[in-house]
Amino acid sequence: MSRLKLMDTGESPVLHCMGITKTYQTGTTTLSVLDNFSLALNPGEIGMLMGASGCGKTTLLMIAGGILSPDQGICAVCGNDLYKMSPKKKVAFRAAHISFLFQHLHLFPALSALENLALPLLIDGESPEKAHQKAKQLMIRLGLEIHIHSKLDTLSGGQKQRIAMGRALIRAPRLILCDEPTSNLDRDSSDLVFSLIREYAQMYGCTFLISTHDYRIMSHANKILEFKGLNDYQVTCRKETV
């Protein structure tokens, strides 16, 4: 069953990180990446993590997605602390409420572009006919209508990136986590993708946390967290986005 929902109002944050601390141990060296970090994103908000590589952006995405445990603190999605769940419950919760777009796109080369995009709906129990119709409509929105039946090895990196973005969007989950979603896209394709991101945020209340080096897309964010270095960041809240 598809999970498209209208935006709720007056809800508690979709993503709420409180006092998150994360360190890495390399030999005798301890590297503190996040120290007492807190962030709240409400339904329909777009948060962006900006800064140089290695400053903690991807670590935060992985913690927010229930993949990497923090050393201390609480990370709650839709009011549920991810790290108090059993492993089995956490897997089921992620499948129901969270989508990912990481730099490794995790597309399936044996499937066509359309089949890759429709896969989350099929897993949800949507009929193949309905799933493929919704995937086709989204591919048109992504400017990929001529590649509906194409195999992945015939597509460019940017085209694959748009398919992966569409796959993350298609169920309209509560939280969508993106790591460098415009890294392989030209300006026109980037603008097209972000018009869809804004649409899903506004119509369905999807909340986005996006890590990026691309300062062209800052204007799309409600909240910008600019990392100056490890444990050094500045939060900017914007009332309006373009």
C-alpha cells in the first residue's frame, strides 16, 4: 500500500536529535565528530548539512537513519527513539518511515529504470500495474520519459542519480535522507529534482535532511547547518524558500 499522506500540522518534529555525541577510535587516536549535537526538523521542512568532507555530515545522516549508533544522546523519528528499538523493529520502522539516497545509489542493474523506481511500491504490496503507472509518472517528472524501459548500463551517472532520487521519493515517507543528491547533476537537472523535493515537502509533509557541497541549492532549505569543522557548526533558519 502506498504511504502518500497529506501534511499534518501541529505535529512534533519528524526528526529530533538531542545531545548526540559520536567519536571514532583509530589506534590510540580518538576523533570526536559530533559533540552534544541537537537538531529538530518539523513535517515538511528541508534541512541542509553543508561543509567540507570529514566534518560529520554523513555521520549525522547515518545516525538519523538508524544505521550508526551514537555514543550518547537521543535520535527520534516520528517520536520514536531509533536506538531503543530492537534490531528487528528498527529495520521494520526504517522500511515504513525512512528513505535513503546515499552516494552509492544501490540500484539494481538487472532491472529497467522503471522497475527500479517502482520497487518500493511493489515491496509495499502495490499491484504491479499501479506501481508501474506511478513510477512512469514520476519518471516523466524527472525528465526521463524516453528511458522508462532502459537498462541501467545505458544511462549516464546523472540519469541514474535521478532514478535513485525518484525511488526515495515515490512512497512519500516521513523522512528522506540524502547524501550529495546533486553531485552528478547539471543545473537544470538539479532544479528539476529540487522542484520535486519542495512538492513532496509541501504536499505530503515529507521531511528532508540533505548533505551537500553544492551552494547553488541553499535557497531550497528551511534550515542550514554549515559545518566549519569538527563540532563547529552554525544553524541558519529561513522563513521562505524558493
